[in-house]
Amino acid sequence: NAGVTQTPKFRILKIGQSMTLQCTQDMNHNYMYWYRQDPGMGLKLIYYSVGAGITDKGEVPNGYNVSRSTTEDFPLRLELAAPSQTSVYFCASSYSPLDRGEAFFGQGTRLTVV
Amino acid sequence: QQQVKQSPQSLIVQKGGISIINCAYENTAFDYFPWYQQFPGKGPALLIAIRPDVSEKKEGRFTISFNKSAKQFSLHIMDSQPGDSATYFCAASYFSSGSARQLTFGSGTQLTVLP
């Protein structure tokens, strides 16, 4: 099993550009999450999904969109990139709600908006 | 209300020493408290977790102490080793909606264990 795979690993965007961060998992997990990690700030939840076709906002959803058309994939879309979106983005998945099982994280995407 | 405050921001310990990281929370809706370990260039990985109905949980050299009345919990790493050098995040989980739960993370502690 590859676990949670994120692409790309690094990306530089210009202000106003758009991009999609890809996330796929091969563990048949229903629950998937997107976090951003800023220095000294821990991880903040952007969006999450409890299954195909079901998504919901987390703590910091502004400027992002998600979709969940399959169990495996949970892409994160950035529209009109801004310098404030410079961060490391982590996708995660879990088999069960997070009080009964762990979240498995991908290796992250380091995004710089200039 | 959703914050989890973590300290210290960085910690340097000699090999064989005890590393202690502390976290505090306000929201009494939190009912599950995991610790995640993150090595450079990697995503976080679950280390150990505790529920508020117990005051302590031990797994090998790692122990969580939980004080429900003070709304504080801490991670103790006994006999710290250079391989333990990583960033440690405390977190707290609460029920959000439907069957979903969210994790609120602390700001992280960068642990360095000197050989």
C-alpha cells in the first residue's frame, strides 16, 4: 500500500494563478482531510470529507475548494492564489472518526505564492 | 474556545534524559487527545492517544498524563534518544457533525535530543 499520496511535492505560484493539489489514498478510507501547516502555528483544517460526494468546511476554508467524487481522491483547489496561501499542505485520511483511529498523512505539498 | 496551547516551542534534552511537553485546552467538548510526531519532510504520524476517563497512558518510553480538572495534558518521553528528535504536536478531537470529528492541533514542539 502506498498510503496517502500527494502531488506535487513543491510548487511556486504567481499571485492570481490557480492550481489543484492532488491527494489519493489506497486504504479505502471514508474520511479525508486537508490541513495547512504554517511555521509555529500547528496544523489548521481546511476541508474534510466523510465519504464520496460529502464535503464540509474546516477552520480555514476561505480561498479553497474541494470535491470528492471517489473514495480514493480528494483534490484541493486554490483559486486566485494569494501570498497568505504560502504554506505546507497535508492531506490525511482515516478509516474511522478520529476518536477511534488515527489520521494517516501524506508527505505534504510545499506551496509558495509570489 | 477551540485552541490547544502547547509549550515549550522548542526543547533540547541530553540523551537519556526526560522530555516533557505540555498542552492546555479550554473547550470541554474535547474528548480524545492524541499526540502526533513529525520528522522533517514527512507528514505527522500518530504516536499515542488518551481519552479523558484515564489519567495516564504509557506505551514504551512514551507516557501521556492527563489532568481533566485542570484541562491539561502532557507527553513524557523517558530515556530520550537522538532518534526521538522531531516535532511533536498535541491535538484534541471533538465531534463536529454527522459522523465526523475534527482535530485541533497545538502549535508544535521541536525536540532535539543531543547524543
